[in-house]
Amino acid sequence: MAKEKPSILIVEDEAKMRRLLELQLADEGFRARTAADAETGLQLLQQEPADLIVTDFKLPGMSGLEFLQAIKRIDANLPVVIMTAYGTVESAVGAMKAGASDYVLKPFSLAELVLVIRKELAARELREENRSLREALGQRYEYKNIVAEGQKMQAVLALVERVAPTNATVLIGGESGVGKDLIARAIHEHSNRASGPFLKINSTAIPENLLESELFGYEKGAFSGAVTSKPGKFELADRGTLFLDEIGDVPPPIQVKLLRVLQDREFERLGGTKTHKVDVRLIAATNRDLRAALEEGTFREDLYYRLNVVAIDIPPLREHREDIPALADFFLKKFARESGRPAQGLTPQAIRLLMDYHWPGNVRELENILQRSVTLCSAEKLDASEIQFDTPRSRRAADPEPVLPEGMTLDQWEQEIIREALKRAGGNKSQAARALGLSRNALRYRLSQLGVTDPVDAES
């Protein structure tokens, strides 16, 4: 049975543009309906649901932003692509914050719009599948070099299973050492780009003045020592995947160039004028809270929304301790293969010790500790006495050192500190933020995240 064509609702007040879009989308295999204003668009939407809406940002009567808000009241998950030639990119970003999925700036090519539409439809299908994630977890997912016995890591692999076949940009979050690079590689190896290159670059491992040339390449004579031209990682990853680790530490000038690559799939080498076109899937990773970075002004909003098409958050090891025995067995067998020695096991006491530890370095720390312990141990099994931790064991989860007032969680303690700072500042958020060592926007962000009442500033 043939699959039904995706339904696209076009809302555009200019008749020629409306007709052009209708014909082009029909040629691309979509079922297109059109409206000249937001009010008519809402009527059509209520008569028959759409799979995606393409709308001008400036409309007669109801504005594009008001239209967007009305759409979200009807279907909060309906993708909306904004077309705008009025205002600035900031207005389009504002629309994305209000719920738009993406935007294109006029004048745009019809091919560009179709590409955006297909990407958003694929992302919507992915989100709809993820709603039934709990039921889907009845199926177990297995990936090379990834141990995932527990429910939390199975949920991560279920997301990998769904996002890998698409071309959606992925943002992987998680503490240092949780295995973000393994998840990125798994996405690549199970995608239609698996035969292409997979390149990784860590923005914190490269000096800021060299990062641009590493990513985008340079031309001969671009700087002292540039005796030949050199392609960058984006060119080398063409038709493959580029994994950009620690995206939160990329400096603002390079964030601008990254945004352009994601939007237009083109760039110039350092010191060059020739525009290079590339077909690269970007997977980014961070151990920082990028939303807090947005509030602090250190990360671009437009780039964040371009990156955060699909988010995968990897839990720290202390939150999926049930995987520790299987991880330990995996690493012990790996070390045995590398050394040519028989695989060593763990005594029940050693396993209990590993389960009780708080693992600040996550899976990477577990691997390092086991490798050191195996190297120094000649017995057939590792006992608890032979496992040497990097940090004092007084902070084991079984017997933690108290760092908070008794009976109070970290969130509660943070709320108390914020309330006290506001009280001392007489309700003035600017003064309270200075006392806490935060920007005013960062304090606002924490107030909203913690659910703390945001009082009106007292008079200075």
C-alpha cells in the first residue's frame, strides 16, 4: 500500500510566491494547501491536520508570531518553518524560541526549503517514535563497544537506533568520561553515511587561534608558515560525519562560521575566497549546560537551535550502577586480549566495592582503575584490596561524606542560597547576582529552573 504524501500547509500573503511554493512542493511529492493569511491557515488546519506548516513571518492581520502561538495551542508538536525577509535573524530565533522548528531567509532557493522540510519531517517522525520509548524498550539494543544492560542506557541506545538513519544534527550531553564519542560513532556506523569518513575534533584540545584552520582549512600564505594549502575537517568529512566534542567551548567567531555551514552547507578556507560546498552530518557534544551559556551570552542562540535538533543525554555512571559488573567484565576481557594473558575476574567483594564508589570520572575512570589493578595483580581474580582508586574512598556512595545540611537536597540548598541573596539585596536581582558571582540573566535562568518565585526588583 502506497504511503500517503506528507501534507504541507503554506501560509504566504504574496500570491505568486504562494503558487510557486505550492507547485514546487507538489513536484517534490508533497500534498500542498495554501492560505493567504493566518486566520485562513488556522481554519484549514482545524478542518484537516497538516504534517508541517511553512509560513511567512510577516502576515496581514495576525502576525507570524501570533500565528505560531495559535498553531502550538492546536498541536504543540507540529513542525513550523518560518520564511522571513523582514527584521533580522534575531526575530527568526525568537520564533524558534516560541516553538518554530526552523527558518529560511528570503531570498532562498526552493531546494533549500525542500531540504529543511524533509529534515523537519524526519525529526517529527523521530519524536513521535520516541513517545513510545518505554514500550519499545522491550527490545534490547546492542552496539559494538557499548555496554548497556540497564534501562537508562537502553533508552540512550533506543534514541541512537531512531536517529542514526536520519540526517538530523545531534547534540550529545553528559559529564566527561560517559562515552559521548562512542555514542557519536554508533550513530555514524548505523547511518547511511557509514561508508564515509568519521572524523573527531575536540575544540578544547586545539588552541583558539588554530581551531578555525583545523575546521575549515587554509590557503597558502594565509598566515606565517602556511607554505601550502590544507583542507579542514569539514572538507575531509564530506559525505560522512564530523564529531565536534566540547562544542560549548568553541569561541564566538567560529560559532558564526559553524552556523553558516549548518544553514548553507558552505564555507571558505582561512585566507581564501573560494566557497566550498560540503555534505557533512554534524554531531556535537558538550559537558556544559548550554542553556546556561545562552543566558550568560557565551553561546549563540541561533547556533544552539540549529544543533539541538535531537538531544541525547548520557547519564553519569553513578546513575546506572547496574551496568558496572558488565562494564568491568568487558574491560577485563579487553585487557586480556591486549596483553595476551588469561582474563581475570572479580571477587564479590571487589564488585561490591566498585558498585559503592561514586565515580566522578565515570566509565573512563572505571576503565583506567581496572587496567591499573590488572597490571599490578598476579592473582586469578581481583579482590577489593587490589583495586586502587584515584580519589579518597571516603566519598563512597555507601558512606558519603556529608556536604549538605542534613535532610536537604542540592536543589533545595541552591534555592535557599538564592533566596538568602535576594533577601540581603532587598529583592534587587542585579545586586543578588553580583553577590552570587552570576550575571543577571544567569540568575533569572536559575530562578526559572528551580521554580523559585522571581520577585520584582526593588528600587536601587
